[in-house]
Amino acid sequence: MNTLRNDFMKYVSSNVLGMLAISLYVLADTYFISACLGSNGLASLNIAIPVYNLMSAFALLLGIGSATRFTILHSQKRNTEASSLFSFTFLFGTLSGILLCMTGILFSEDIASILGANGEILPTTALYLKTILCFAPFFILNNIMIAYLRNDNDPKLAMSGMLIGSLSNIILDYVFMYPLNWGIFGAAFATGLAPIISLCILSIHFFKKTNSLKFILKDLKISYLKTIFTLGFSSFINEFSSGIVLIVFNFLLLAQAGNIAVAAYGIIANLSLVSIAIFTGISQGCQPLISRCYGKKETNNINHLLKLSLKVSFIVSILLILLVYLFTGDIIAIFNSENNQTLANFASDGLRIYFLGFLFTGINISTISWLAAIEKSKYSSILALFRGFFGIILCAFLLSICFGITGIWLAFPVCELLCALLAIFYLWHIKKNKQV
């Protein structure tokens, strides 16, 4: 059990650092855009971010879904089939990225308009979208490779790729937006270069003796998509839920108080993305270990890993909430370069209410990932859909009608609480019926 706990700490710590690094892609953009372009730039970024979330979610769908099955196949000594699955995922991810790139080149202004951009923020939103989507193949392949390296016993290199990519993004953000004065294009261009740099680091894995990722261009089966989508769907929804929340909240806030409220939510949303990245790092760090134990039918270890992830997630949630409540004003001031008091008031109220939801977020994300890792895709998909789509949309609309802007902020914690109750019920049901 000590060995399992040590593996848990190694995988989770590496993955949390890596996921934090990836989340800093957008947070760095938020800081530099707010400093250079003010509230309009911040509003443009916030409207564009759901597309970035969709792209990342699709990449996780392919990476986590495929890598989970890869680990199970390897633990069962079905190595040729595992290599074929990896090759198919890599090829499919590349083609999908090219399609997204073409979509961005041709339709970025239309997409920006659909997402709510108007007036003077429409051109900047469209430019950010077009630039980001041009790098779609690299974003997708980077996420696929990160998932596979974790599942191929190389979590430290996966972490290194994510950290170096993120650090390069922060440096390039500064260079492109200050000395070169490239504006919002510079922020998007820096973000787009980051996964390319990360992929260069991750490619070192192919030269290691321990590497078991082999390219096989025969026996590639389109039927692999069913397995990938089934096992990766909950990860897709977990990631894309951030984008869904952004879209719904942006429209509701625009109706209630205009662009300044959207800019305030931009601060909250991007801090939320970083916080969710920590819980995602915990759950995805556990996933290779859980899938490996599941393939070997080690029931006690599977349950022990769930308990560990839930304990760590709860501790992190308490620390996050304390941090937000103790330093609300200081945090907002970092992103409020214009010292806009209206923006500060919106963001202050919203941040304190919104972050209460993180009491339950760790339970939800850890449970969803655990269920997917043991091929309980039905339960994990229902939880993910409720948390990231049906539940949050319903709560946002109903509570906004009842309580206005305060109701919008309340939607996230209420939805997370309801999802946590459903997650606890599923765990009780599985234990009662001895399904693991």
C-alpha cells in the first residue's frame, strides 16, 4: 500500500504542476491583455475562451479516452493492439486539428459574433480566435501526448513539457505585447507557440528505452472511436463545461449589466480555470494507476486510490477558498489595470460567491475520473453532463431570474453541490452492488 501511495504522490504532483502550467496559458493572456488593452480586451478574451475550452476538451476526449484503454490493454499484455490504438489516435487528432484550423481561418468573425462579441470588441475577439485556431493541430497533439506519457510511466517528462510550454508562453506574451506591441494577436500567438515547444520536449520520450509507444500504420480501425469517445467523454465534458459556463454566463451578464460585467467575470472565470486545473491534475494523475489496477483486478487498490484523491481534493478546496476570501481585493487588482471600481465591485462579489462551489468540485471531478478509469462510462457521463451542461445551465437561468447577478454567481456552487450529492449516491450504489 505504501508503494501505491508513493506512486499516487508522484503521478498526482507531476500532473497537478503540469495542468497548472497549461491553465497559465490563458491566465497569462488575461494578465497581459488586461494590462495592455483594459476592460475591452478582457471582455474579448472572455468571449473567445469557450472556443479554446472546446479545443482542449476535444483533445482530452482523444487523449484520456485512448490512453485509458491503452493502459488497460498493456496491463493485459495486448501490446500490438495498444500500439494500433495510439497510432490511430495520433492520426485522427492531426486531421481534426487541421479541420479546426481551416474553420478558424474562414469563420472566426462569425464565431465571435455568435458568442456575443459586438461593436468594438468584435474585431479583437475574431483576431484572437483566428490565431488560436491556426495552432489547433498542436494543441490537440500536445494533449494527446501528455495523456500517453502519463500512461506510459513517464509523468515527469509530461510535467516538464507542460511547464516549459507554459513558461515560454508567459515570456513570449511579454515580448509580443510590450516590446513588439502586437496587442491581442501577440497574446494569442504566444499561446499558440507554447504547445509546439511542449511537443518538442515530449518527443524525447520516443528515444527512451522504456518507451512503449509504437506507430503502426496497419490495422487502424474506425471502431476505435467508440472506445475513445466512451472512455473520454466525461473528461471532454469536464473540460468543456468551463466553456459552456462561460457562454451562458456571458450572455446572462451582458443582458444584466453589459460588457463591464463580462470583463469582471473574465477575472473570475480564468481564476476558476486555474483552480479546476488543480482538481483535474489530481484526477488525471490517478487515472493511469486506477486503470492499471482495474486491468489487473486489484479491487482494494482501486478503492484506496479513490479515497486518496478525495482527501487531497478536499484539502485543496479549503485552501483555495481561504486564499480567495483573504486576498479578494489584491487578486482583482492584478487584472484591473484601469482601477475600474464598477468592475472591482462586480468581481469582488462574484469571486466570493462563485468559489464556494469548489467545496464540491474536487469530489465531482475525482469521482467522474475514477468511474471512467474503471470503464463505468454510463455513471461518469451522467455526472459530467449534469455538472457541465444541464445542471449549470438550469441553475444559471433560474437563479438569475430570482436573484439577478447574484443568482448568476450562485449557479456554480449550487450546481456543484447537487452534482456532489449525485456522485455520492453513485459511489454508494456501486459499493452496495459490489460492481468493482
